[in-house]
Amino acid sequence: MIKVECQAQLVVRDAEGREASLTDVVPLLALVAEEGSIAQAAQRKGLSYRHAWGLLREVEERLGGALIAKARGRGSVLSELGEAVLRSQRLCGERLQGNLQALASEVASDLNRWLVPHALDLRIHASHGYAVASLVTALVAQQLPVEIKYRDSVDAITALARGECDLAGFHLPRGDFRAACADAYRGWLDPQRHVFIHLTRRKQGLFVGRGNPKQIAGLADLARGDIRFVNRQPGSGTRMLIDLLLTRIGVDPERVNGYASSELTHSAIAAFVASGMADVGFGVEPAAHHFGLDFMPMADEDYYFACDRAQLEREPLAAVLALLRGAAFRQNVAHLEGYDPADCGKVVALDAGWAGLEPAL
């Protein structure tokens, strides 16, 4: 079975049409920032000093500015332009990560059908999440063909109802808003036909810059005129949750600057805040920590996979259940900030899942 990767890169073009890719120079810039030396950065990258300088100069010529500056007592440091280039490439990759993973999976799945025509793909349509990504990585490591499409929660559930996927990943808040969120999915699932598989409990909350420079105390501050918010797309479970949270405290979403914005993944939300393009976002805790942001927890929730009951003891779902219940996968999920895999792999009846109860079938 072959694997396919799809990566995003930025290409700069000067007024004369000459191009230079940032793919090679961005890791070099990151090492210069870490080492304080172009020579040491080049050595760690496995490049000669001359070649490293050539990469830097080529991009500098296209951009029309210096990427490296000298600082007394610190050696080489990134200029403001160099730091901006580093942020830009990182932002590009993180904002597109979910879509690129989905595209790579679709391409790999199509090619593997020709190479291994009798392989049975596991089709996952799921709301973006770090435990989902860990599951896909573990399945690939075990040579199990998997097709992942990151979609909003409603789309994932409706795809399962139409027979377009084997697992539909979505999440429900614990507590007051569970029933309201469950109503968005309930009509698409049949208690006699479908069940839930518990993946993880996790926390959602506000992403703010390190040290909370805007002094955001809670959700009510999203209505402040000096705050720029970045939102998830309509139909996502996270968007439903933030709608309900704001309504409960009397904040009109129309008053929130940036509420109409739409990003597809938690990573994209965190990248927006980390880049300074927004002051606050809402999502899961690992995304905040990955980008060096502060996290303010607002809600606990359960992440489930909905599936066909009759398929649980058949492949590929039987292999998925075995993996979810294994110690190695649970340990991987436990390392994610704010994630709790205690019930990972537990099969839950629909009525119990809607109500937040966890009796195993």
C-alpha cells in the first residue's frame, strides 16, 4: 500500500517574474532563529554555508529585503521580514492542513484501489480533531487502507445516513447544551441500526495570545469593539456550541467582529490568532498549545463515531475497535492536552449517547 502526502508551499515572484520557493528556506530560517548562526543552521540542515547563503539570497532578491540581521552579542537573527516569512509559511500549512490531509487520503485511496484491488477501505467522514488524526496515523501504520474526509459534524452524520462512509465523527457538549446539539443529528440516525463508538472526552475554549494581551476575561468580551474573532464554519459542532454559549449570556453574534468568518479546522483557528490576524478564537486545547497560545476552557464534550451496528464485528470496523481499545492508542490520545481516552472504544447506544450516559452494549 502506498502513502501520499500533499503539502502547501509559498512561492514568491518579483516584478520581473522570477520565482523562488520558500519550501527550503523556511526550515533554514527556523534554524537560524534557534542557533543564532547561519553556519550552524546550515550544518544542522546538511548544507554547505555557501549553499545556505545562496538559498537566502535568492529569496531576498525576490522579496526585495533582508531575511537575516546581525544583533550585538547574539550573532545572526531574523529580520522582521524573515520572521514574517516564517509565520507566513507556517500559517499556510496549518490553515490548509485538514484539507490537504483529506485530499492526500483521497488520492492514495484511489491509487491503492488499482494496486490492491481487493483491499476494503475504511471511509471516515469526521469533524476535525487531533484524536481523529491520531487514529488515521495508527491505521496507516498498521497498513489498513483508510480514506479520511474532514467535514463539519452535520455533513459527516448525513453522509453515514446515505451510506457514504463507515464512521461519522462528531462531538456533543456535556451538560446544558447537549440536548440542543443532539437535535441537529438525531433525525439522521436510527436507534435500531446505528450506535456510537466513544473516541475521547476533550475540552473546548478560547484561544488568546500568550499572556492574554487583550485582557479577555471570557465570552462576553467577544462583543468588545477592539476584539477580532475568528470562527468555525456553520454546521460544525464547534460553531453550534459557541452560538449556544453566547446566546446564554445575552451576546448577539452579530455584534462580534469576525463572527461571519469561516475556518475548517482547530489548527486554522489557532494559526489565525498566532499570526495576529485575530485576537481570539475557539477550539480544542492542543491547537492552542501547538501555536504557543493561552487556553481558557469553556466546555467539556464527548467525541463519538457513529456507525452501523451490523458492521461492528466485521472488517474494517473490527480492526478499528481493537485499535481504539489498545493501550498504545489510548496512551497517544492521553498525551493530547485536555483529552481523556478513558472510554475510548466503548460502544454506546444512541439514547444513552444523546443523554450523556455511557453504558456499554
